[in-house]
Amino acid sequence: MTVQEPVPTDQAHREQPTSPSHGSGWQASLHMQLECSMTGHGAKTVMTGLHHYGPLRVQRPFYPEGDTAHIYLLHPPGGVVGGDGLDIDITARRQAHGLFTTPGATKFYLSAGDTARVRQALTVEAGGTLEWFPQENIFFPGAKVHMDTTIDLSGNARFMGWEISCLGRPVNSEIFEQGNIDARFRISRDGKPVMIERLKVDQPRHLNATSGLRNFPMQALFVATGCNEALLEQARELIEGKAGDMPCGLTLIDDILVMRVLGTRCEKIQALMIPVWQKLRQTLLNKPAGIPRIWNT
Amino acid sequence: MSNSAFFRLQQLISPSLPIGAFTYSQGMEWAVECGWIKDADDVYVWLDGLLESSVGALELPVLARLYHASQQQDVEAFSHWADTLLAWRETSELRAEECQRGQALTMVLDKLPDAAGWPELQQPEWREALGQTQLAGFALACARWNVDLEQALNGYLWSWLENMVIVAVKLIPLGQSDGQRVLYRFSDQLAAVTQQAMIVDDDDIGSSSPAMAIASSLHETQYCRLFRS
């Protein structure tokens, strides 16, 4: 553990950089490993080698379904502004199984100039399993954000996760008319790139491009490894007729089921993705359907 | 660029090159079916978005890197960029298209008297990359034939655009002259797309066209289809 800085409590506070030695904003990092540990009650996944710096925390894992560690990531409570840097590095070792989520959306505020940088490096060793289900990223109008999420898998490592992006604040009719978002999501296996996805918006025309966002403020990606044509078919049946006016497509890239949705409301997007996740969770991970308790609060 | 190089580039970008280019719509068949594309203006806007966010942001910069790797006989870089291009392909149909076109182009090169003697066509590592994406064979041929890089990118861009417009003319359907007007509307902006693509950093390469990716995914289960993507 390193020195703790004061935690900002609101956006106004965030206008005052308090960490001059690290550029213009908060610099926060969180590094950890998940390992399978034998206890008196059998095997369970525990956090080891936890290091955090700055306002990026993690709660103690809890175990609502036996061995799997459910872990809440706590982003900076005042949101993220230009110049902030968040660096998350998580490794799930052999036989470990962790499920990560966040208690709420991560907010990226209007930038005065600098770009906020978020790096999320997730590594899953052979035999390990990682589920990555943070709540949505909300990019306020004028936010400048560079996000890089990399998932490095070895051998038969398993991964399921999503990334949900909200441009502007549709509930308040605030459109992302200015700002700059570049969010990459890459999966590689044994060092070779398998799939790379990107959301890039830095011109107002990118919002209404007919082959791009089509004026939908939200874009979501769900991925799950270990899938095949039969599971793709079952997933398609699950969402059949439920997308309404939301463009929604599923495909299979090698063994990765990929689902993409455009929409206007987070709950509706999640209502399409969660049943697919739960079905695959049951089939591939032999874990019960259910959603993280914190989403209900 | 020599006259031979010019004409060889024309051969590579011709719709008559037997690599089946006209059998792929890259999601456009579904976009037409569902009403996203109804007329010539819609075709222009659809392709204009792809030009900026996909072809100019991904294919052309990767093509330039494959060309340099060919010139430098750097099979490691050549394979890396072929892998990267394929990883960016958003759906199983778009991947299949990339591989099928790559393999078909390799077979064309295998049978040309000049190209058949290239050592790259005999070596498994090069052939693996060539079979992953048509950009690989295109880049190798352009480098071998001393086609100027900028002209190679312009040529690739034109052949993509022409093919997409031919697809749209068949699908909507449009009159031939409507298709020609769409092509003509692009002629002033294509050179700038190439020039921009030539200065993109490695880190800034990558496509972002979510609705096209969804259209291509939905095309996989489209009931009645003429096209393979």
C-alpha cells in the first residue's frame, strides 16, 4: 500500500489539481493478482499482491457463490477529469475465478484541455477465469478520454465481459457535441491479437454517421470466450424480438462470442446483454444465473 | 512510376481480377434490407462514413505497412500486420471474406509468370499471411512491381469504392448513372483520405464503425442473400 491522498468529494474540488508531482490531475493505480487458495472450506479465489495508489480502490472480495471472488472496483468518487490517469492491472492466475464490477457508472467530465487516460490491463493465465462487468462509462460533453482495455489470455483462459459507453447525457438531452473519445478493447491469446474493437468520436459527424453510431448515444460491446456456433445460435434465440429499435448483432470470432448494441438507455442495453451473459455463465462456467447484488441498490 | 507499374496496378484493382470482389457487400445487403440505405444519397453517406472511420483508418495504413515490410523482406512485420488487420475485422463474415480474398489473390499471383518466381510465394510464413488478408498480396505485388506507395493506396481505395457502388446498384437497385454519380461525388476527396492514411501513427490505426459491424452480424442470419458478406 502506498501513501493515501485526500479523496475529492465533488467535481468542483476536482478543478484543483492536488498532485502537482504527477501532471495535472489525479494519478491512480490498482494492481493485484487473483489466486486460488485452499482453505478449510475448500478452494477459493483470493486477492494477493494488492497495490493501490491514489483514489482508486477495491473492496474486500465476498463470496456469494462459493469459490468465486466478487470484487467491487471503486473509481474516484468525484469522477474523472482531463489529465487524470487511471491504471488498473489485474492478473487471474491458474484456477482463480474473479468477477469484477463497479457500484455505479464511471463519469468522465468536461476537460479544460488535457486528456484523461485509462489503462486496464487484464491478464488471465491458463485455467483462470475473469468476468469483467463494470457499469457504464459516461462521457460528459467536452470530455477528452483515451481508454485502453487489454485482455491477455493464455491457453484455455476464460473471459467474459462488457464495455458500455454513453456519449453525453441523453437523460438530460446533453449531446456529445464536443470532446474526444478513443476507447480500445483488445483481446489476445498467447500473444497473438484475436479481436480489437474501437470507439472513436472526435467530430460531431461521428455521432450521426449512418455506418457508425446513427445518433445513438450509447454503444455497448459484450464478449465471451469458449463459445461455438451452437451457443451463438442459443444466444440469438435469447434476444430474438427483444431489441426493438436498438441495432443489435451477434457474431463469433474464433471462439469469442461478440455482441454489439446501440441504444439510448443503459437498462435496455443491459436487458439484452444480461440474459446472454447468464446463459453462457451457466453453460460454460457452471455458475448460477444471477446478477451482482450491488446493481439492485 | 514506370508504365509497366501503372498498368500492373490497373490489373490489380480491376473488377475483372478473379478474386470474387463482387460477391461481398460488407453488411450493405442487410443495411438495404432493413431500410438504412434506400437511395443514392444514403449510399454516399454510408460509404463516406466507412471511408473515414474504416478504410482510411485501418486498411490503408495497414496496407502501407505491409508494403514496407514487403520491400524490406521483413516477414515478421508482414505477419504482424496481417494478424492485426484480421483481428480488427468485426464479424465472422468479414473475416471469412478477408481470408477468401487473400487466398484467391495468392492463387492469381501464383499463376503469373513473373510473380510465380517470387521467393515469398514459396515460403510458408509469407503464404500464411497472404492467406489471411487480400491486403497482403496487394502490398507484396505493389512492392515487387515498384508501384508507388501513394498510387497503390489510391488504387486500393478506388477498387473498394467502385466495388461497393456496384453492390449498391445491384441491391437497391439504382440506375447505372446513379452509381456513376455516387462515384463521381467521391473523386475530389479520395486523395486526401490516402494522404491522411500515410501519416497515421501505429497507435492510431483502427476502425470504428459500429453500425456496419452490427449490419454485418445481422447479415449472417439474413433470410434471403445474394452476397457472402
